Amino acid sequence: MSVRLEETTDWPALYAIYAAAFGQLAEADLVRRMQDDEDLILSVTAYTDEPAGHIAYSRMSLHEAPSIKACVLAPLAVSPAFQKQGIGAALVRHSLTRLTEDRYDLVVVLGEPQYYGRFGFDPKLAEKLKTPYDGPYLQALALSDHGKDAHGPVSYARAFAELN
């Protein structure tokens, strides 16, 4: 398996991955809208002999801590034929390394705590944030000491507000 930045030619396969993984295209449409709005900061595809998974990150603004460079992990999808093979974990690890290299301080995700907890995501850190998604599934990961200071209201990419 290889992991690389998403390319425009990946999109037909990525739509198929999202449709198969979620039973709908809302997540794929979210990524496209973020890309169109220039809010997508990282988009990575996993390949075996074919595209097997995808992960996307978008901008996030912290109103009370604007110097903290923050982003949102959403969505992550692995084709059902390739699930339970470590592809999702490889996408998360690879992308978190890139974000650290790009000097991001904080990543926020809305997802299963047991899954994302193994990468260091913590609901307690997210409790200091005010988001439209507050609750037990909202988690945050500080990629730097500065990220541990994140608090207050946040703004997600506009595409999230357009979700039904």
C-alpha cells in the first residue's frame, strides 16, 4: 500500500469509496465543497492496486486563540473491501505527520473515541472548545505545546454548515 497526496484524477474512485463506505455521497461532496472554497488543507489517498481510502483536513479558526494553527479531520473513508487492513490508520498517521511538519498546532475530529484515541485524540482537550459538534465524540489532538492552549469558540469551513 502507498499513501500520497490526492490528485484530481482520483476523484471518480474517491466518490466510489465514499459511497461504499457511508452509503451516500455527502462526505465526498463535503470534500469537494471544501476544495472549491479553498478550505481544504490536506487531502491524502491510500492505494493498493487501486484507490482504497481517503482522508481530508480543512481549516478551523479559534476565535480566542487566533495564533493557534488548527484544522479539522473530516472525513476519513476506506472502501469496505479494504477495511480492517490498517489503511485508515496509515492515512491518519501519515497525515498527522504532514500536519506536524507543516506546523499545525491542533487537530479536531468528530468520531469514535476508541478509534481516534489510539492516535492521541482526547475528548478532554476538545471540551475546552465551543463547536457545533460538542459532545463525547468531539476530540482534539495537540500537535504542539501551543495546541494544548486551545479554547473557546471555533469556526469550521463553510462547507460544514451546508451539511444536512
